[in-house]
Amino acid sequence: MSPITRPETAGASGALVEPPLLEVSDLRTRYPIRRGLVGALIRRPRRWVRAVDGLSFSLRRGEMLALVGESGCGKTTTAQTVLRLLEPDSGSVKLDGRDITSLPSRDLRPLRRKAQMIYQDPYESLDPRFRVRQTVEEPMLIHGVGGNHDQRHVLVVEALTRAGLTPPDLFLDRYPHELSGGQRQRVAIAASLVLGPELLVADEPVSMLDVSVRAGVLTLLDQLRRSGTMGILMITHDLSTASHFADRIAVMYLGRIVEHGPAKEIVRDPKHPYTRALLSVVPKRDPRDRTNPQILTGETPNPVAIPPGCRFHPRCPVAEPRCRVEDPVLHRVRGGTIEHEAACVLV
Amino acid sequence: MSLLEVRDLHVWFDLPDGGELHAVQNVGFSLDAGERLGLVGESGCGKTTAILTIMGLLPSSATVAGDVRIAGESVLAEGEESVRSHRWNDVAMVFQGAMNALNPVKTVEQQIIEPMEFHEVAEGEEARYEARRLLEMVGIPRQAGGRYPHEFSGGMRQRAALAMALACNPKVLLADEPTTALDVMVQAQILELLVGLSDELGLALVLVTHDLPVVAQVCDRAAVMYAGEIVETGLVDDLFHDPRHPYTRLLFAATPDLYGDEEVVSIPGAPPRLDREILGCPFQPRCDRAFDRCIRERPVLRHVHADRLAACHLNDLAAGNSDVHRTRATK
């Protein structure tokens, strides 16, 4: 029934390795800039915001990948394109080995069930007039799954329990305003869990929450992917969080990944000059650890006019003349593990 | 005599149902010129209310008691009458989200000139010159002063908001979450600027934030607030390496560090409601080291050793032995 086939069939033949849960290749998503009437009349050339500009990565089951970068680097556009909330211009997104970029819209529903999104702000993402039980039940009603009323109730209780809202009876009839920020985010997570997703995209899942409860929500996500086959793509600007909870980190700059690899290795032994600068300005918790931040000057880069050559060269502290013309591709770095890649001609 | 001195500060808010919320309880701290103090704690702990009180900007539903002195002069004594001459002239504030609160139909420069003329610091050409000098000081080119806020990036707008706060040459700057909505690189730029300003101008800085690493890197001292009161205060280095209140220790443990390998743990539970009387230690229900005395008796903030105050009964247990804070109770 589902147009998305399970990978077991491929594995059973013995010849094929199980494909990654999510595989993104050379993805490009751009937004047109309005020219206005005059612009159109004088045929001013159409300009584009190249938000995602040649992005490739993969995510395995049970894995957490953190996509980090400054605002405007294309993190959120990536998330939306992966979930087909935005249409890409080119490239492919494969979920479970199946290309979803060309799926007709009527086939998107099963995809939506397999891939769920957790939003940044649990104060806005929950309907204030819905009790917790309604919020968590609604996705099942929309997708016409979960059986009858009593069966759905069981699933709601189960999802709340998995999301750490225990005992569930205490929360079922509450409204969002009766919950703390951390509890709200757990309700949002429960509402995505009822559909049994395989891919969870979490866009800054804790940045709106109080410090004291952040760890709890992140630990919950950590447990969810460890306990099952779910893969989590976490979008964050917080490198400390990424280094603690993710298996791998991918650093984005102007719509492209400039470095990726195992989380601890990226943090302890960054190769790309941008990653190095980014890590150097993260405030350390220990007051004695006052390392010299390497503060990059200049504005947050503009994805309308992406520099030629290496896109980081105008802000790069170690750029050479060739960086202005050579557009570096991701390659394995010297002295790194096999998974550690960077797009810089100097490493 | 300290430049800024806050003593026994209390703030109550009248609630619509007739009750009262004791938002700030017995808060006190002092600050010298060029010193940087971090005021940290979870949302709702009273840190913003405390600094709004210093500015005399609380709503009419608030009742204030206590003493705030700037260079020895009492600010709150006569209410609005006495606070007006100090506000912006002696003590200025950068509000949370200030970069989004600039007036969109006035140039950035006009918005800096406005408080100058209102407070009769400067006017006309002199004010314009002064405004451009301030902009340059915060890292915005002089000629950009004639531009509108929407032409600025987030980091530039935050710099402009900072220049506005500095318009009347204050001695004390209160900054409420000045970098919270900013990117890490822009955050680093703004923090560097704040440190530079406090060093060069001798500005006393109160940094209100929930971000402990920011305080650890920027401030000399910090005061940790919980449920309206200060539960521990001291040098940031001491607070991190030798906490004397379980809340301080747990707050650091809940904050991931870039290179730290230890587990990051949430603090269970939530802060108590402040519209009813709290018996015992307010942190006791969430504390991993609570014992019977904590339920009965509210600890008071007192000296643990020089330059360090904490409100925790554990400090009486082994008189001066900080090990009581280090080991975690087994469940």
C-alpha cells in the first residue's frame, strides 16, 4: 500500500547493503527575489536567494546528525526541503532508498508519517485550545491511522510515556498554558511519535527552553534514536549541544557543508578555517578556560551574492590567492578519520 | 563606597485575584566602576525585575522596598521623583530584544540624539556629532548613522541599541540578555564590545542572562538567583570550581560544555510559585542534597568565606568543608 518500500526487501536479496535512512545529494533550493513591476518591465534579471546550494549528506538509522551554522546558512531550508515542505530546484532526497523529490503530492502523506518535524518554539507550535490528549491524537486522525477511539487512546498514553510525560493521566487533560516549556516540547515530541516516524527533524528543539530543562529534552531525543530505528537530524546553532548529543556534526556555510565528521573529532580537531573560528568563539563553561576567540569580522554572508571560488574566502583568515578562483569540494582531511571531510584547499 | 549598591530589595506584584507575588526577595549586591557582574538564573527567578527596579521602570502594580544607591545617592527614596534624574544619566539599560525595538521610521542617529536632547546632554550639531562618535565607538561607521534600522543586520542593530543606552554617559549599564537572539559569531563581537566598553569607560556592567558560559567568560563576579532571591554570589571562578549551593552546581551541570565529556543533566521539577509563602528552602524540592532541616528552615544568605555568600544549610554541616557540595547524594 505504501509507495515507500521498506529496505528489508533489498537486504533480503543479500546483494545490497541497507541504504541510509536519509540520503541527500547535491540538493539546491532557491527563492526568487521580487523584482517589482518596474524591474519586470525593464527586464531586470531575476535574482535568487540560493539558500541551499549543492548540499550532500546522509543519516543512518539510530544516528543523530547535527547541522550547525550561523543564521542564513540554509539550515532550516534544508530541513524543510528534506521534508518536502519546500520544493528543491535540483538534487535528490532519498528516504529509505526511495527518491522523494519527485513524488506526486498525493503520495506525500505516507512520507509525512515517516518523517516528522519538531519545531523550535513549543509556545507557538501547540494549539492553545487543544488539551494534551487532542494534540497527540490529532496526527492520527489526520492520517486516518490508529484504529478506533479506544485504540487511539492507548497510543496517546504510550506516546506520552515515551516522551517522558509520566504518569500520562496527569497530563492528558491539560491545556498548553498549564504546562512548562519543557513539558510543552515533550507534548510536541509525543504528537510526532504517535505516527511511528523513522526520521525526526528537530529544528533548534531546545533553544526556547530554560537551561535547567534543556538537557532533559535532549536526553529524550538521544534515547529515542538509541532505542529504535529512528534517525534524528538536529538543526542547531549551539555547538556545545551538538558536541554532546550528536554522533556527527555537519558545519554549513552559505548553503553548503564545509566540514563534517564525528562530533568529538570536529570539536577537538577542526580543520576548516570556518569551523575553527566558529568553535573558538563558543563561550566555555569554565571561567579559567578563556581561550582567545578568533572573531570573524564582516556581516553574516549574503546568499544572494555567493562569492566566487571558495565561498568563505572573503572572511577567511588564511585565504590564499587561489581561494578566490578554486571552489573546493569536500574531501577527506589529512590526519583525520575516514569520515572526516572538509571543503578547503588547505587541509 | 561602591558605584552601584542594591540593598534588601523586595518587589511585590499585585495579582488580579487580590493576591501578591513576591518576585524579588531581599536582593543585594554592589558594583564598582569597571566591574562586571553576572545575574543568572532560570526564567521567572526575578533577575529582570531586579534590574528594572534599579531603572525605576516597574509597572504600577509593583510595590518596592529596599535601597538602591548610585554613587551614594539614593535612587528609590522619592519614587519616580528621585529616579528620573538618574535614569539614563547615571544608569542605563539595554533591554532584551532591544535590537527589535528600534523605531523603524527614524534614522538610527535620530534615535540616539533623542535621549540626549531630552536629558539636555547635548543638542543640535553637537548632539549629532556625539551620536556619530558613539556609533563609531560601538563599531558602526559614522556615515551609517543616517540609515534606518531595517538597513542594519541584527548585530548592527544590537550595537545601535547599545549606543542609545550610552547616549547620556551612564556610569552603570544594565544589559538584559544582550546576546540571546544572536548568532555565536555576532555574540562574540557584542561581548567583546561590552568588555571593551566597561574597561575603557570604567562602566559598571550588570549582565542578566541564563547563559552561564557567557557569564563565565565576561564577568568577574556573579550572583545566582532562584525563586526571587540570591542563593549564591562570588567570583565566577569560585562558583564554577567550588560551588557552595547545590543550585549553582546543578545549573553548571545542566549546561553542556564544548569539550566536556561528563553527562549533562536537567534539574528535575520546577521553581516554586512566588504568590504563596515558601516554608523551608525554596530549592529543597529539586535539591539532590536536601535533608530534614531544609524542609523546616529557610536558609539565609551569609558569608561562607571572604567574598562568597551562599544560602544553604549544607555549609553548616561540615563547617567550611566544601566536600559536602561536591559529592552527590546516592538515591
